[in-house]
Amino acid sequence: MIAVFNAITNIAEDIEKNVFVDCEKFLSSGLNDQQMHDSVHDYCSKIIEREFKRVKSVHGFIGKDNKEYTTINENGKYKISYVAIDNVDLLDVDFSLGTIFGIYEHQMDAFHLKAAMYITYGPTFQLVFASKSEGVVYFSYEDGEFIEQDPLTLEKKGKINSTGGVASEWTKEHKELIESFFNEGYRLRYSDSLALDTHQILFKRGGLYSSPATKSFPDGKLEVLFEAFPISYIIEQAGGRAISQKGRILDMTNVELHDKTPIYFGSSSEVQKVEDSLSN
């Protein structure tokens, strides 16, 4: 696991430097916005794959966008899922973006998820690592290296209300749920970058992130293997909870590569309120 962790720190440093700090090669390339976004995504994917190919304990990896598993070492035990860059469309507004990793042992399902990590780039350059033995630890980049900081844990109740989806497509029940949190004084914090929205809840020690089923996304928007499993794992190791309409996210079985899910995660108090709403 140490070698995998070190590979991810190398990934973080390269992408931060070459995409978010020294980004002229992308901005001055003469590409339109979509072409530039594709170029950034391809660059990030290549860096991730390059670093994992150097790690003997990695059996292989698969990215959210290409969905093709690449075997590196037949004797390796870790299978890694990744989101190369989380919502690259936000790159134009100088916003923090992220990369998300799920680290599975032998099989890619929730039961075999051994660790999860995400990186936040740009104005916020940090790395968050979660495992059952370590809890949730974050590292800030200072003077050319990642420095371990205090562990991240969630309080029972928070004050952040981070909700995605198009409001006009929300169900009546979801609208009432969101409104009830605002009526209690919760603050809206939503960036449309899953890594950043998770980061906000962890750093503010609580709150609720919700991505409900909508008319456009009746099965939910987040991909289970690449997004919901790793983020749910991190949240649970921090003392929080993560559910869908059908129960705990990490209890999901028989998950296929393209499966998506609605998700609600955060502090236990907020998630309990979601459960009460869904059961009515």
C-alpha cells in the first residue's frame, strides 16, 4: 500500500505542476474549450497510468472514462479505479478540481475496497487518504512535499447543504428535504466537483451531500465503482454515513462497470433525516 500511496503523491505533484501551475501549454495551444478539456483529461490519465505501471503490487487499473481494465502485474494484488480529473469543465474558472481513487484487493467490489484517496488541485492542493487502520488522514503540500495534518473526522451534525441535480427535476420529497435544511440555517456549498464537495464536508466537520435520482438521471448520476464506493468509504472512515434510496452504498453487490446510483452522504444526523424522508 505504501508504494501505491507514493505513486499517487507523484501523480498529484505532476498534475498540479503541469496542469494547474504551469498550464500555458494548454491555454496557448490554440484549442477550443472542449479540445483543451480533452487534452487535460488525456494528460492526467497518462500520468496516472505511467505511475501505476511502476508499482509491482498493482495488478491493474481502470478509468471512469475508458472502462478498459489494464493488467500490469499478474501477481499484483491491488486493482485500482480512478477518475482522472473531476469535472474538467470547471478548469476555465480557476476552480479546484480533483482526482479520485478506489484501491481494491483482488476483486473490485465494496467488500474488497481496502483504501480510497482523492487529490484536490488548484487553489486547494491537498491529498486525502482513508483506510480502516488509519482512518482519514489528509496531507497539505508545503515546501515541495506532502505534510501529514490532523485526522479528519465528522461531527454528528453539520451545517453544509451540498445538493446536486437540476432543481426543476427534483421530486417533491427532495425539494422539501433540501428546504428543511435551509430552514434550519444550513449553508449552500456546492461546486459540482465531487472531490471538492466531499472536501468541504470533511473540513467543515459535517453536513450533507445529496445527488438524487432525477428525470434526466433516474438511476442516479454518480458511477458506483469509480465515485460512490471510494467517496462513501472515505466518509464512513471519518465517522459519517453514505446511502442511496435502497440502503448503505457499501452494501451494494453485483455492481457492473456502468452502474450509477443516487447518493446521500455526510454526518449521521443529516443522513438519518434523509432516511426518514425516504421512508415516508
